[in-house]
Amino acid sequence: MTNAAEGTSPSPAPAPAVAVAPPPPDPTLQRTVACIGASVLLWTTQGLGMNFVAGNTAQIQGSLGATLTETNWLIAAYMAPNVSLTLILTKIRIQFGLRRFALLSLGVFVFASILHLFVHDLRAAVAIRFLAGIASSPVSTLGFLYMLEAFPASKKMSWGLSLALTCTAATPTLARLLAPALLDLGQWHQLYMMEMGLALLAAAVVYLLPLTPIVHTKVLRKLDFVSYPLIALSFGLLAVVLALGRYYWWLEAPWLGWCLAASLLSLGLAIAIEVQREAPLLNVRWLMSREILHLAAIMLLFRLVLSEQTAGAIGLFQTVGLLNEQSAGLYGVILLASVVGGLTCGALLKPERIPALHGLALICVCVGAYLDSQATNLTRPANMYFSQALIAFGGAMFLPPSLSTGLSVAMKRGPEYITSFIVTFLFTQSIGGLMGSAFFTSFVVLREQFHSSHLVERLTLSDPLVVERVRQLASSYGKVLTDSQLLNAEGLALLAQQATREANILAYNDIFLLICWISGFALCALIAHLLYLNLRQAITHRRSLTVA
């Protein structure tokens, strides 16, 4: 690995080692089942609260009296604190103890869930969603810790990581499955009535099933409270820009540029502080090493590719007028495929198999995206069961090996490097997810305009086929309209709607094909990298034999 401390600046002194508790005994079968159940409950509680809004903005905007663009401020407000909070919470957990951290975190989460029940306008909802973003971050951490607690040390990096990350992948789909019935019962408030119930149940489970205590160590430093607000401001502003940029459009709203500039400035100030510290919150030199940059690029690339399901297939069906109720079967297939992928990854995950697992995941995504790129206006959710199952399976197979590699590298360097790696993981997954959604939805808008211009320029009333089509479409209004000019206008309006729909479908086909090409390129790069490593190893081995 490239030496992370190379350069003109002096290398920082190593941070004081964190005290390590003796390894706990292997859990009993009863405790394993209980911890897995607790982890699933915590992930479900956190994931539903996060995705109820993200997956149902069109349905809840009426409850808040807001436009679709205004409703998306709820997503931005939630993600702004959430994308970085785990960074400082890791140190807080070590310094003040796991049990205090767990109970206090769930208490705040329950309080935030209750406040949702009293929201009736957009401004109050944005404030509450900001609080919810703060409260949910420690809950996801607890879900991760409970899943690791369920397995012995030899299985934590395989089964533990795989099942924890499977839960994160499954909750968006689960939220889309449950939301329609809850919205019918009580709109916005019923969604968070369920979240409040789950949060109370989770608090009881955490109280009755404590995690193994960790050794308390003083790891918080004064400069942490200077660096972290700068990092949080940087990540938060970037999350706002990515969440809202496609709605206000990137070059049309000046405040988006000011937010992005402030984000870069805050991050630059944080880096300037961290590189001078003896015990940094972020080990910037290590994060800039070749090994970590390579790992971050892999995780970011795949997170972008996985936006195919949220920004691609689901967006396509929403464009043709299908709501979550009509896509329930597809969501069920995606959920099942994610679980099967996570279980398969847990059974197969070993360090020497990581390249093969990555290759299999990329093949699944590449094939699935190519199949989706053949969509027409007759395509329905049932036509995408196989392709979306492939993509969900591939997504569940990819992330655990990458996280296992990164954590192994961090733990070999020392416990103080784990916090730095968490930043890499959070950036590639949270910010990467927003980045993928923003890029692909913006790409769809641009390609829709391109296809619309080509379709519309061929629709002239001098073409007898177009005239006949307008007459057919207008005939549906023949019983209520007698004016021939009005009938013709209605026929032209319906034809324009059909042209827009076809342009959108073609734009989504373009994005599916783009994802197929990206996945195929990544697969070729992976194969080339493995061939290079094997060739270098063979040359080194031959030279050693020659010298001997």
C-alpha cells in the first residue's frame, strides 16, 4: 500500500490506542436469534422512518398542502444531519458507554416519532424531519452492532456484515410495500404512528437485551468539536444540493451554487485542521492513500449503479402512472432477491473470494439493466421481475465484501483508523446514493427533451397518419363536444401527452443502457486488474527463482 504520510508535511504522531476489552465468548443459539431479531427490528424502525417520505413524496404532499418540489425539502432536511452524524457518535459511544448511548438514542428517536403526529404544515414538517435525521443515525448504528453481536468473531465479517447490509438494502422496498395501506388509513400521520410503535418496541428490546459492554476510553478531543461541525456543515450542504438540485435545476437557482461553495470551503477548513493534529478525527493522509481511494471509488461506483432501481425502474412506472399499489408484486420480488443475495453472500464471503463476488454482482447488474433497457409503453412491473431480481441480488452481493475489506484494512492500522474509514463508507453510500439519484434523474430529464424534439418534429398535420391518429384520439370526446375545432384541439393535446410518455420511456431506456455500459466497463476493469496482479506476481516469483 502507498505510504499515506508521504509528502513535505511531517507525519502525525500516532493517536493513543483505544483500550480493548477482552473478546466476549461466542454467543449461544438463543442469544444469536435474539440479537438478529433485535437488529432486524432496529433496521426496520430506522429504515421505514427514513423511506416513508422518500418513497411517497407524491402521496403525502397533499397532507401538507405543498407542491412536489417543496415536499422534497423533507428529504433534504432528513439527510443533512444524517450523512455525517455517525462520525462523532462513534467516539461518543466509546467514551460514554454503549448502554447509555443505546437507551438515550432510542429515547430521542421515540420523541422525534411522536412529534410527527402533530405536524400539519410543511415548515413544521421540515423541522421535525431534521430532528428525525439526527435521531435515526444512532439507531442504524445499534442495528449494525446487534447484528455483529449475534455471531462469533470468525463470522462477524461474513454473516454479520452481510445480514446487516441486507437489512439496509431491504428497508426502502419494505417501506414502499407498507406505505399504501397506511396512507389509506391515516395519510402522513399513520406512517409515523407505525414508526412510533416500532420505536417503542425497539426501546423495550434494547433495554431487555443489552449489548456486550465496551471499555470506556476518553477519545473525544477539544478540536473534535471544531472539526466535526465543519464536516457536518460540508456534508449537510452537499446533501441538500444533491437532493434538491434536479427540482430547482442545477444552473437556474443561484443558492445551489452558494451551498456547494460553502460545502467545499467547510471541508477544506476541516482538512486544514485535521492534517495538523496528532490524534485527528479524520486521518486525511490515510484516506488519500491509493488503497483507500481505490476502495472508495469501487463503493461509490456501485452505489451509483444501484440507483437503477430507485431512480430507474420505479421512476419509469411512476412516469406511466403506476403507484406503489400497482408495483407491490415487483417490490416483493426485489425484497426476496435482496434477502437471498445477503444470505448467499454471508455463506460465500471469504477474503480470497471477494473479486469473484464483485464480478458476479457486476454481471447481475449488467444483465438486469440491459433487459430493462428494452421497455415499451406496454411494460408493466411483472415484465421486470427477473431483471430487477438480478439487480437486487447483485447489490446484496457487492457491498459486504467491500465493507469487509475496508474494515480489515482499518483494524490492521489500529482502532483510531476505524472512524476515518466510517467517513469513507458514509460518503460513498449516503452521499453516493443522493449523487446517483440526482445524476440519473437529471439524465432522464435531458434525454426526454432530446427524444421529445425528435418525436414532435415528425408529428405534422400534413401527414395523413398523424391526422388519422388525432381524429381517433378526439373521438373519445365526441359525445360531449360538438365543436370540430375543440375536438381537434383535444386530439392534439392527447397526442402530445402520448409523445411525452414515449419520450420518457426512451429516456429511461437510455439510462438503463448507460448503467449496463457502466457495469460492463467496471467488470472489464476488475478482470484487467486481476490479470495485472497475477502477472506481476508471476514475474516477481520468476525473478526470485532466478536470483536463488
